[in-house]
Amino acid sequence: MTTTSPRGVNVRHLTVDTVNPSLLNVQYAVRGELAIKAEAYRDKLKEDNHGLPFDRVISSNIGNPQQLGLDQPPITFTRQVAALMEYPALAELAPHAFPEDVRARAKELQSEIGSIGAYSHSMGVPFIRKNIAKFIAERDGYSSDPNHIFMTGGASVGVSLLLNILIAAPHSGILIPIPQYPLYTATLAQHNGSAIPYHLDEPSNWSTSVHEIEEGIQDALKNGITPRGLVIINPGNPTGALLDEKTQEDVVHLCEKHSLVLLADEVYQDNLHTPDTHPFVSFKKIVRRMNSPIPLVSFHSISKGVSGECGRRGGYFETCNFSDELLALIYKMVSVGLCPPLSGQIGMDCMIRPPKAGEASYELWKKETDTIHEALRQRTKLMSQRLNSLDGAACVDSPGALYLYPQIFLPDKAIEAAKLAGKEPDVFYALSLLDETGICVVPGSGFGQKEGQWHYRLTCLCPGVEDYVSKLENFHKGFMAKYA
Amino acid sequence: MTTTSPRGVNVRHLTVDTVNPSLLNVQYAVRGELAIKAEAYRDKLKEDNHGLPFDRVISSNIGNPQQLGLDQPPITFTRQVAALMEYPALAELAPHAFPEDVRARAKELQSEIGSIGAYSHSMGVPFIRKNIAKFIAERDGYSSDPNHIFMTGGASVGVSLLLNILIAAPHSGILIPIPQYPLYTATLAQHNGSAIPYHLDEPSNWSTSVHEIEEGIQDALKNGITPRGLVIINPGNPTGALLDEKTQEDVVHLCEKHSLVLLADEVYQDNLHTPDTHPFVSFKKIVRRMNSPIPLVSFHSISKGVSGECGRRGGYFETCNFSDELLALIYKMVSVGLCPPLSGQIGMDCMIRPPKAGEASYELWKKETDTIHEALRQRTKLMSQRLNSLDGAACVDSPGALYLYPQIFLPDKAIEAAKLAGKEPDVFYALSLLDETGICVVPGSGFGQKEGQWHYRLTCLCPGVEDYVSKLENFHKGFMAKYA
């Protein structure tokens, strides 16, 4: 196809058929069809006679705690430090507006960083990386080297880079849990890598089985695909499951056996609803305790936890057992992107160095974080119980993360109706839910599920949980009755 | 190579030979060998008896105006708005610390954005994109559509994405000016594309010649490479040159003839030292005025100009003549990265919607921006004159951007000494400059230059310009004498 320019030149169109074909295979359901429709509804709601059967859209498709309508408040300490970093004159202009420890923290960061309007070191401010190393060492009881830590603009950036590095040939594969967070398959498609799926086990609360992973490896090898890395999301997304230490050790052993790089997505490490009985144990601790030589990358983020600072774009990854040559390669690649946002780096420093007991900001910080933890715990419990007690639905109670991933048992008539509409059955269900209630979830096909099963992921972040669950229940009952 | 684990398993090492080979070809001199050595010197200077012949390192390798030692102050308006966005309670706690228009702006942004700790729309906050569209329309006199604008975490992110999209096969090529900003070759290497070089003409003040570009295209075609896009950096980096409208029209005509996507890197559009005689004209204006159907992408950033807010990571690209399908593809790709940092988005809103005459912040804003413009103009002029008058150096006076790119005429003995040291002659020169003066520049080989010519790029950002130029002069004279 061409267009003739006013100068009589036939200009060939740039079309999706002529661009990088790998990108056409990228799928990212979290912000896909459902999210786009939800946005359109949000616009429509601004009209006087919108005619919609709901008066607000609830974006349960994405773990975005501070978004409008969910309104999880930010941690005051973080925002106070950040405001002083933006405009240091405030320390003089309005000293009473900031507790003493906040002013001291900002002063300390300013002396290390200078202006937050300057590029930092491409790996992140050295002082903040030292603080992260201390945080890791205290968490795990094993040392951490600031020069093995790369700060990023959110964990996604790091995941994308590491996958880009590991995909060495069109037949390189990365083991991905099913269900998974679709960043992994999207990024693999972008970089021409192969996703090697291994299934998590729903009946045993979405547990990870090394036998499933081993099967995935054998299937991949049969198909001429070389496994290079293994992704473990712990706590799980979308499942919320937490690995036990025995399984973690088995995973490390498996990585040794197959010389796999272990990619540990640990961004939900601070989202635990029953930390006394189900504590988080990092893969760094396991690898060090086992004295294992496997290369490990652990990802963390300020977007989740009780921080919820998604918009700042802050994260880091720590490498373990990487050679100096590889670290230099990673440094070179991050330097092309210049540096991670300073707002995210400062958010990270505040998250991993919170106020201590006795400091001026401690009481408020404690209250704020306890409140968020407790609200998430209660909502998750209530929602999973109520969803689980519905006919035609089953929901694993999750010990961590921000989500639930209920299974829905759809009647044949619903599946036929979906086929007629040209949709996957779970997409059809989720679209109906959005159309009727304004609640936007992500269909299970966006995360992966066993053939013939249907799920959806929803966040446990809404403020009025009772009203929210009632809407989900009423819709589900109506849907099941309609297609019975 | 393997390591035996404590469990007796032989674990193959992850080495640079086993990772993605494309990444080994990535080169990014701006933060390369020189910058790494400069960092080491900076650390050494903290020691009591450092024994170095200088007492500070001047990082002239990167356009980073607010870095320690350069200390270009941020625009107060931007930082005040940003501080209120971080901690909205300040409007009540310290109203006297903020002018009225700042409080009004923050309130307006808060009502559109909500918390800056939430992910925004993946393309950027719709309200801010509307403001950008207005800014573009006022600049060019042609309409702009907010839905064709994608906000990014700095211009680099957008460049990387567009190159990734355009590289459709191993033999896709992108036309790149020589000298160039090495982001382009680095990103092409990463995505397995081919850089098709075209030379800028130093004797005519680094002008762009469509004949050179045409020659590049013909050479590429002979070598089986399909040109897909043309990069123009205007004002130029590292040259500071500005295209005239006739050349811009010729470029658009050439893009029509060869169905090329025009990638206009216009991040220095506000860095003009003689705007009355050499004004910036956007390619958007030219394309619209010519009613051309060529696909155009224009990149902008808050890191340069007088904003200099590198650490916020803010930028946008505007697409022109892109189909809905392509826009959907780009949207899908940016959604995988979730959203650009809110700090950068707010910085962009402040940059393209500065205070207006009569508003409370206007006088200060005017004074601050005038001062930065004037200082840059004076420094650029003085530095280019002084460097140009040196024996064995020639420096084109630049009408824009933040850099100079002097040519150095190295004696044979210096070239031999470089060879003995295993370095390119310009790298050898730049390393000597760093060793003797603490001034870190980037050798011309990092940007590209004609065979047998040697250059370096340095920024015009230092505060004490007289002292800075004297150091450059003295070093140059000494170097030339040593190898005469």
C-alpha cells in the first residue's frame, strides 16, 4: 500500500506487517482488552446520562494500591523525605512541617546525591546501594555486595534486561510458572526467546513442584530448546503462594543439575498475611546456605509491599555468583539507559531504611504500615472465603502478594456463548463482569492455566471490601443462572 | 568451565560467551572507559594523600547540568510543584512556602493524577499529554493529537522502543549521522539492526547533506541492507549544528522517495545560543507544511534545555502519520513497561507549561531560565574561540545543544605512543587529559569520525569556564609539545 505525496512520490506505508514480527507476538493482558474497555467506561461515566449500570470503575486488574478509587495512602515518611529532596529550601522555609529524622535523612541523602535533577551512577546512587546491601545482609544473615546490586526503574526493567541477556539464540528457553505474571512471556516474545512452561499445582495451594519443572526441561530439550534460566515468583503472582524452604532447596539443586540461572521475582516479599507461620525466605539465603555456585538474580520493587509507590518506578536486582565480565556487561547495558529515576531510588532508600523505634517518625510509620498489612490480610481472607463458597467457583486462600486467582467452572452454555462472541470463555466472563459491575479483572488466559480450566485474577486492594465482594457474588450467581 | 557444587554437581559457568552475542557488540562511550576511570579518580580524591595532579574531577563527558561540581540550579517552579505533588499536605502546613500559581498548578495536577505513587496511563497522564499537544500546536502552528503522544522515562527509552519496532529482520538498517550520539548504534547493536552511516560535513559547520544520506542508502542497498529509518539529531549531538528549513524539506523529500521513517531527535530544541538568527524549526512543522505522508517520530526530553532535569527521567515522543494499528502496537509495548515515572511526567508538564507573565512565579522563572541560556551561550562562544585558536585543534562554533566537538590534529609520535599503549589516538589523548587535569571528555571514536581524524566531545556546562578552558589549553599545548 502506498500514498502519493504532493510531490508525486509513492510512499510505502509503514504497517504492522513490515515491522519487527517478534513484537506482534507480545501479549500483556494486565493492560489489554479489559483494561482498555475499562478506561472507555471511565470516560463514559463522566457524561451526564451515561446509562451504565454502575457509577464507578474498579481497576482490580493491576496491583496499583494508590490509584484513584483504591486510595491506599502513601507512607508519610517517604513522601516527606522526597518533598525535601525536590525542594531542599523547605528545610528552612517550613522546618515545622518535617520531623527531625526526616530532615536528617534528607540532608544525608543530599550530601550523597546532590541534586535529584542530575543523572546518578547508572547502577544507582552508590550510597543507596550500600544501604540495600545492608538491608539484604540483615534479612538473610549473609553478606551482600553493593557492586552486585543494580537499581532499576521498577523490577520490570531488570527482568527485561536479564531475559535479553540470557536469550542467546532463537532456541534459548526460560522456564516460566503457569500461571505467571505475563511480563515474562511478553518479554520473551519481544526478544525471540522461548517460554518453557511448568505448571503450579492448584489443589495443593498452587505449590511449586520440581518434578513439573524437570518435565518442562525434558520437553524443551526434546523440542530442541535449551533451558537457560528458571523464573520463580515468590510470593506468587497471580497465585499468592509461598515456597517452603525444602522446595527452595530442591529448586537450587535442580538449577545446579541443569546449569540454570535462577531468576527470583521476590517483589512481594513484604506482602505476607501470616508471616509468623509463613515467613518469606529469600533465594539468596538458600543459595548462600547451600554454598551453591548457581547464578542467581533476585528482583525487588517499591511498587508492592506496603510502600505501593508504583508511580515512582523504583526497584533493584541483586546478582549472586556472576563473574566480573558479566557484571561489566550488565553495567554497560544499564549505562545506555543512563540511570534509574531518582524518585524511585529515594523511595527505595526509604523503604529499606524505615524509621527506627525511638525516632520521630517511627510511631506514624508503624501505624501506617500495620494498617495496610492488616487491611490486606483481612480483605484477602474475606474475599477468598466468599469466592470459595460460591457454586461454580473455587478460590485458594493466599498467604501472600496482592491477588487472588479464583477458578470458575463455566457451564457449557457460557462456553458456547463465548465461542459465538469470538472470545475465550474466561475473557467472556470477565467482560460480562466489567459490563455489569464496572469491576475490571484479568482473565486467566492472560496468566496461563490448564486446558479447559478458567480463572481470573483480581487484586485485594479495594477499600469497601463488603460492597466489592457482594458485586462479584451477585454477578457470578447471575452469570451462572443465565447460562445454566 | 564448571564449578562442582557441594552436592557434587558440575555446574557450567554462565560466561559472556554463552549470553546474547548481540549485546557484546553494544558500545556506549559516554559512560565507557573514560567515565569509569574518572569515577575511580573521584574516589581516590577522597584520600588524604591522593597524589593526583588535580583536586577535582570535571565530568564533561555527559550532558548532566545539575551534577555535583557543575551545579546548574533547577528551575524553582518545577521543584515547588513537584514537592507539593510528593507531599500535598504542605499546601496546608506551609502555604507561605509556595507562590499562589504553584499551589494552583499542584492542585490541578492532583485532581487529574491523584497520587504520584500510582501507575499512570502507560502512555502518560492524559491531561499532561493534552498539554504537550497544546505546546506542540503553539510551537508549530499545526495541530497535535494527545493520543499520538507517548510519554517516556527520558528520550532514550523512546528511541530504543522505536528502533526495536523498526528492525524487522537482521538486514534492516537505520541511517545514523556520523558523528552521532552513541545511543543509536548501541541500541541497533542490541536489536541486531544495521547502522547505515552518513557523514556530517565539518568544514560547513557540521551541516547535513541529503547527498551524503543518499550515498549511505545506495551503499546499504548494495550490501543487502534495507534502510527503514533515518535519524536526524537537530540541534546536533555532539556537533550542536542546526538544520536550515531547506535541508529539512530535502530530508522529508528523501524520506518520501525511500519510504523511510524519520526519527527526529529534537531534545536540544530549547538549547539555542542565537535563536534570533538560528531558530529551531521542528520536523513536525515541516512534514505538516509539506503535507507529507511520511511517518515521523519526534523525541523530546526534560533532561536538556534549561530544565536539565536528567534524574527525573522524563520525555515524550510524538508520532505523525502512524496508523491506528501501529499506535496500538506501540501502546501494547509501553504497557509492558507499565508507565513512565510520574516525577518525569510532572517535570514535563512544568517545562511545557511554564509560568506566564503576570503569574506569581513568572519573574523568578524568567530570571532563572535567562541566566542559564546566557551562561551556556557565553561559555560555548568562549570555549569554541579559545579551542579554535589553539595550534593543532579546530573547533566549530555551535549554534545549539550543550556540547563542542573539537577536532585535534595529533602528531605522528602521539599516534605511535597511542598504538604502543593499545589505544585509539583520541582515546589516548582523552585519557592523558583526564590523568593530568581531571577533566573527563568523550573521545571522538565514541561518536564516529572520518578515518584518520580525531575529535573529542565536551560539554559547555562547567561553572568556572576561564579556569576550565585554561586547563584544556595548557594540557593541549603540553601534549602537542611532548609528541612534537
